[in-house]
Amino acid sequence: MDTPEGDVSAIQSGAMEPLPLYVEREDPFRALLTRIAWSANVLQKNMDEFIQDEARKPIDRYPTGLNPLCHPSTPIKQGIVRELYHAIQRKDGEAVALLINNNLVTANTTSEAGKTPLLEAVGTKSVLMVKELLDFGADPNAFGVTNFGFSTQADRTPLMLAASMGHLPLVKFFMEECHCDDSLVAPDGQIALRLAVANGYREIVDYLPARRGGGFLRWKAQHQKAIQRIKKASIKIFRFFKFFLWDIEKFFLWTIPKHAIVKPLKRLCAWCWENRRKFPDWCKHQVQQTYPRIKRFSKWVWKGVKAVPRAAWKFSTKTLPRWIKKFVLWLWKGVKALPGWLWNILTKRIPKAIHAFMVRIRPTFIWVGGVVWDIILKTASVLHTAFQAVITFFRNLTLKDIWHGFCDLLRAIFITFPRTIRPILLAFSDALFDMMESLFGIVGEIIWAIIVGTASFVVCMVTYVPRKLLTILQSLGGSFSKGFYEVAVWVSPKV
């Protein structure tokens, strides 16, 4: 087939491939239906029957949970909704207009995830696409599902999403042209102003009016996360104490006696009762076999007694002297090799081990020294700032400046410095490994593995409960901090 003259614009349909060239010469709506049928893997005949159905209503949401065998139109409807959102993503206003004008969808048809077309358009940062959807009757105050990260979802209005993205033109358009309600509160308590503040968009914060709504819901959403962390930490603490104070004792005092003594004894008694008629014959047989068994045992003892003198003579005249000779030779070899071994240890292995230890540990100590010096400098800086503020009567410095310096000092002491403990322990462990390997070879590696494994286990057991308690305290602190912050927001909404 010859290619027609002129430029043929490529159809960009998201995950779909461009249409064949012969489709370009068709009616735009017909070409759109062909694309939808192709992407939804349905026959063109079924698509035509669906379009010609006079009782058909526009799709208001993505159809889910319907069996395609019982509802043949389900794949077609799903393909139409997907095409609507793909068209918005590629900013294809013509395709969006065709879908809405032909009564296939509305400007408020939600996606499979629950997102509205207007939210999708805001996500593309296309003002023209937003205006087109509004002209078709999209609700500018409707909530829809938006994604944040890989798994976090939240209900947002288009104004909220634009404010969280920092798109000032869209925010102004929604406020001035659409007269959107910026006081709407999301289920998690967020409003447009708080989303702009959280993401640091000061221009939008200054533009939006001051609002105080949603504080309790925001604290409640944060508090629920803290409660979940506290619950998990408490359950782990309970299981820890239950294992050491109940499970171990139960295993030794109940489980082992039950399965090693009680149950076997029970089975033995049951077997004896089942075989009680055979018991007299068994006793008679044992009595009859008593004398032959004593006779055989006496012969075995007499045979052993007769062999004792010969074995004792052989051991004292042959075996023991051979062992003594081997021990003396081994001891003499060790005494002769001792000076050389000590010289090797003192002149080669110990210096090598010390050098390996210092090479490993030196960078870590330099880094720790830098952290400690930084704490000293921050302390001096805070004292200098406070002294300068006092002698200048707070003309050049404010209490806020002193507070920021004090917070930096506390961060260095309680956050930065504690983080140096783990690198110190790791560096010391590596240095100890190099030293033990240099001194004792493979035996040193085994000793190092035993020491480190035992120490790690002991540290893990000793610090397990404190770490979980720290998680609980951090969660409570975060919840209280969020509560105080919401109080500050109520006093000054734009902080």
C-alpha cells in the first residue's frame, strides 16, 4: 500500500501503539472507537452494537467485579474509561471531547483507582485540559483518590492537588475563575492551605486565605499511625517476656515430662491391661530363665577376671612405655620450637596485628573526633549567640535565633552523636577480626566469630525491650508534638 502524501501525526495513546495509516483517513470518532476496541481486545462488531444501543447511558465510573461472560459490555466500558484517562495524560483534548460529546463518559467518570478526570488533568499541569473538562461539567470541588509514593493514597480535590504540587496558576484559576471552596476538609484532615505549607510552597500559602479547619482529623490520622506502632511494639514486648518467663519453663516442666514420661507410661499401662492374660505366662517364663541367665553371667565374669592379669601386664610393659615415649618426643619438639615461635609472635605477628587494627580503627576515630568537635563548636556558638543577644538588647538577634542554635546543639548531641556508636562498633569488630587473623590464622577467625556472635546475641537480648520502649516513647512524643503543632496552626494558620 502506498503511503499518502503529507505528514501523518502519530497517535500517542499512553501504553497503546499508533494506529495503522488507513485509520487516519476515517472519521475521528470511528478511529477512536477502533483504537478502544483494539486496546480492549474486543471485536469491532461488539463495539458497534454497544454504540448503537439507544438505552445506553454514559459511564459514570470504571466497571469492576462484573463477569464478562454475563456482561459482555464490561471490557468495552473498561476500555472507554481507560482511553479517557490516557487521552487526558497525553493532553488530547479532541479525544476527550469525542468521548463526552458522544455520551460515552462524563467529565466526572472515575477511574479504576477512584481518581476523577479533573484530578488527572491537574496531575498533567495542563490548564487547557482543566478548562476543557470544566466546560464539560466537571465538578471542581469533587473528591477523588490520588497516589503519593508507591502505596499511599488519599482523597483530594483538584484545588488540594494543585496546592500540594505547587502549581500557582492552577490554584489561582480554581480560586478566581471556578470559585472553589478552599475550606473543604479531606477525610485525613488536610486542606489546600496545609498541603501547601507541608510542601513548602510559600507563594501559594501567601495567596490562599487563612483556614483553621481539619486540625483534629489531621491529628487523628497521625495519632492512628502512632497507635499502630505502639501496639506492635507492645505485642513484641509481651511475646519477649512470655517466651522467657512462660514458654521456656512450660517446655521443661510440662512439655518434656508430658511427652517423655506421662504419655509413654500411659501407653505402657494400656498395653499391660490389654495383655493382662499373658502376664502369668510371661512371669513363669522369666522365672524359668533366671538360672540359665545367672550361669551365663558367671561364666562371662570368670572369663574377664582371668584376662585381667594378662591385659595389665601388656599395658604396663608395652602400651604405657610407648605412650610416654611419644609424649616426651612431642614435648621436646615443642620446647625446641618455642623460642622460634615466640620470636615470630613478638617480631612479626603482633606488629602486623597492631598495624591492621590501627588501619581499621583510625578513620572511625577521626570521624568521631570531628563529631565531638562539632558539638563543642555548636555549644560555643549557642553561648556566643545568647551573650551577643543580651549585650545588644536583642537588636540584631532574636529569641528565635537562639532557639534555632539550641535545637542544632540538641540535634548534634542526641541524634548525630548516638549515630556514631554503631559505626564505632562495626569498625572495632573489623579491626578485631584483622588482629585475630594476623595472630592465630584460621583459629583466630573462629575465635572472632564466637566472640562477635555471642556479643551480638547478648546485646540484642539486653536492648530488645529498651528499643521497643523507645519506639513507644517516640510514637507518643510524635503524637503529642503533632497535637501542639495543630494548636499552633489554629493560632496562626499560615505557619
